[in-house]
Amino acid sequence: MSENRLKYDVVVVGLGPAGSSLVYFLRNTGLRVAGIDLVDWNGIWGKPCGDAIGEHHFDETGLPKPSGPSLKNRVEGIDIYSPSEEIRLRVKGLGYIIDRNEYGKMLLKEAEKAGVDLYLKTQVKAPILEDGKLVGVKAKNSNGELIFEAKIVVDATGTGAVLRRRLPKTWPVNEPLKPTDANIAYRKILDLEDTIEDYQYIRIYVNQRIAPGGYWWFFPEGPSSVNVGLGVQGGRGYPSPKEIYEKELAHRPELRNIKRVKADAGAMVPTRRPANTLVWDNFLGIGDNGYTVNPVHGGGMGYAMSAAFYASKAIVEAFEKGDFSRYGPLWKTNLDYMKGIGAKQAALDIFRIYLQSLTDEEIEWALKNGVVKADDAYTISADGELKANLGVVDKARILISMLKRPVMLLQLRTVGNYMKDIKNLYKEYPENPDDLNKWVGKVEDLYSRFKSELGIEW
Ligand SMILES: Cc1cc2nc3c(=O)[nH]c(=O)nc-3n(C[C@H](O)[C@H](O)[C@H](O)COP(=O)(O)OP(=O)(O)OC[C@H]3O[C@@H](n4cnc5c(N)ncnc54)[C@H](O)[C@@H]3O)c2cc1C
């Protein structure tokens, strides 16, 4: 079989939200960039998804806002339902339901026009290490074996982590995903006969019986089309989400009159704090690959874009300085990501672990008694802070009702404090890669203290 040797400055493996955003950001930098993906144009951004994304992600990264064929629905907010569905919190905030394939193709076509080389239907098999140094990747397509050489190799292959998990075990980027730190999710996209009420609000149903350790969603794509699915925490022996879908959701009145099933698939989504490091020598791992997701709602597209944005700035600087090691500009990807978004995501990870330990009765009670309100839900999600009416003396009614649940009152205080502590720890993310181990030790210690204080064993 023939072998082709190709030389680039940067090779980006995986062209989902993380990889295609990165090649888009790098398109006019003068760098020689290759983007590689298994799929063809029809499969671009093909991972099953709820397709919902907040508008702020586009403002923060400067990526084009979805429009034309990439825009399915303009979202005005989220309705969060309690387990009984009697309580509804309406959290306002602009967003979109996108056509992932159309949006991804638009980014890639812009990158290609500006000179980025795309290799579709090309499977990357392994990283190439020479004398312990990462120098490229091995791939294969219909032309045979391909060797891509590059100064910087980016793993954006999602949870498959095709490169990262094949790097030496001594490299801290090779950090496995624990099954309990992921959700297994499944969704269908349906055309309905009926018109959906309030279709500009996406719906999240918190219900541990239906979606243990996750939630189920109903995201209208327009007046009569919906993306509906659920996520279930991994590693706990729960039934598969597809099985639960058929049993619990398929017969709901909202889904009674189905005209057409447009899509039907499942996948895994990480729901933990970001990986300890997104960077090592000549290497970056971004998107689901670097666990850059919101641990509470599992939204990962926007954070994949942010990680790509920071990575692109660091890559350009690395070429200016001619330093591709972890001690050079690449490390700034970590500093930029961890001190801002990462700190919030770590706080949300603490909150996620607590939420997963609650019963439906406890969640219902907290929502019914106003312990968490719409504004709080927004603050928790946007800032990773549990203000949640705790210790607010003027909210005497809430405090009095909480006294009836002394254990939960104490737990909420504990959770709020740990959320603050982990956020502060992330703000002290090490400037020097040599201090990473010590910092990881502190993070792990905080997690074990938190879990043992709440009696969480997984
Ligand atoms: C059911 C479900 C619902 C979700 N809902 C939402 C939501 O509503 N909003 C949101 O923001 N997020 C949601 N997420 C999460 C979101 O889908 C991911 O966070 C996002 O797709 C991550 O992007 P990525 O680029 O990191 O990885 P991916 O989208 O997984 O892309 C990885 C790419 O790598 C390619 N690849 C893999 N292996 C190789 C190889 N060997 N060689 C070459 N290429 C390879 C793949 O073909 C793919 O194109 C959901 C996830 C699931 C499973």
C-alpha cells in the first residue's frame, strides 16, 4: 500500500464543533493547517445532539451567528420543570436550535476558501512519537496510508479521544473519563402534526425516575418539529436511555401525533469539570476530548468553540515564538480556559454531583419552596454560584420552610461552600506546568472531602 507524507504546521483531528471552529479561527493566520475527519460532508457535526446553544457563545468567540439554513429556531429561554411537572421555572436567555451539519459546513467551507486543507473520509489511527516527542499522526483513506507531520497536533475527536488515550500514560493529558462522570444520551427529531405551544422556549424536565442522574428534554425546532431525548448518568447500572425513551416518553401526549421521525441516535457526553490540562508538548485536546462541557446541562458545543478560540490564539503565539512545548505559549490555552470558564464548570461539577444524589421528592420540595428560583437557576448556570436564597435573612419564609429539612439546609450550605472553594482553586490554575501535579492533588483532595462529607460513594 502506498504511503503519502504530508507536512503541516498544525494538524487538527476531528472536525466537530471543536475542530472546525479551530480551523476557522486559524484560517487567515498564514499557518499551514490540515483538518481531518472520518466523515464526508453529510456527516459533518454528525454527533447526535439536542442542537441547542446560547447566543452568548457567538458573542464571546466572534463566530458567525446561525442564520439561513443553519438556523432552525430562535430560542427565548428555558422552561425547567420539577419532577411532578407542577412547578415551572422560566429562565430567559437568547439562544438557537441549529442545524449542526449546515453550521459546521459553513465554518469549514470558509476555512477551506482561505487555504486550510481538509481531508474528509480520512481516519486517523494513532499519534506518531519520535524519541518521546509528538511529531504527527498516522491516517488512512482511499488513497492508502497517510503520514501527517506537524509542529502542533490537536485532538478534537470528542469522547473517542483517538490520540489522547494513545499518548504516554505519563503525560497528564492522558486522563481517562470515569463512567460516572458522563451521561449516556439518546434523542429523536420528530415532525409533529400539532403546533407546539410556546415553541420559542426549550423545555428541561428534571426527573430522577425517568432520567436518573440527567434530565429529559423537549427542544422545539420550530412550530411543529421537536428534538426530544434524555441523558442518564453512566456507570450506575441504569437502563439505557433508548429503552427509557420508549417506555416513558414515546407515549406522552406531546408526542402523540408524529408525522415523521427525522433522526434517531444516541451518544455519550462528558459531564465533569474540564480535563486537568488541555495542553502538553506539541499537543492540544479540546472540546469533548478535553471535557469542556457544562456539567449540569451537558451543553458542549459553545465550550468547544471557546476552547478552540483560546487554542487558536495560543497556537499563533507559539509559532511567533517558535516554542511548541508545554512551557511556551500553548499553556495559555489552559490559563485562559481554566481561570474563566473552567472555574465555573468545576463549580457546576460539584453542583452536578449533589443534584445526582437527590431524590425526586427533594428536588420537588426545593423548587416548590422557592429554594431555587428562576434567577438562581440562571446564576448557577452562568456563574457557577449557588446563591440559591441560602442564608438570606430577608427571605424568612424560605428559611423557615428550610428548617423543616435541616439535612438539606446543611447540605446546600456545604455544596455552596465547595462550589466557591473549587472556583478559587481554578483561579489559581498553575502558571507553570511543573506545578500541575501539586494543583491536581489539591483538586482531588477537595473532591474527596466533598464526597465524603455528603456520603457520596461513586
Ligand atoms: C444526545 C446528546 C445531546 C446533546 N445536546 C447538546 C445540546 O443541546 N447543546 C450542546 O451544546 N451540546 C449538546 N451535546 C454535547 C455536544 O454534542 C458535544 O459537546 C459536541 O458535539 C462536542 O464537539 P466536539 O467537536 O468536541 O466533538 P464531536 O462533536 O464528537 O466531534 C468529533 C469529530 O471527530 C471525528 N473523529 C472521531 N474519530 C476520528 C478519527 N479516528 N479520525 C478522524 N476523525 C475522527 C468525528 O467524526 C467527529 O466529526 C449533546 C450530546 C449528546 C450525546
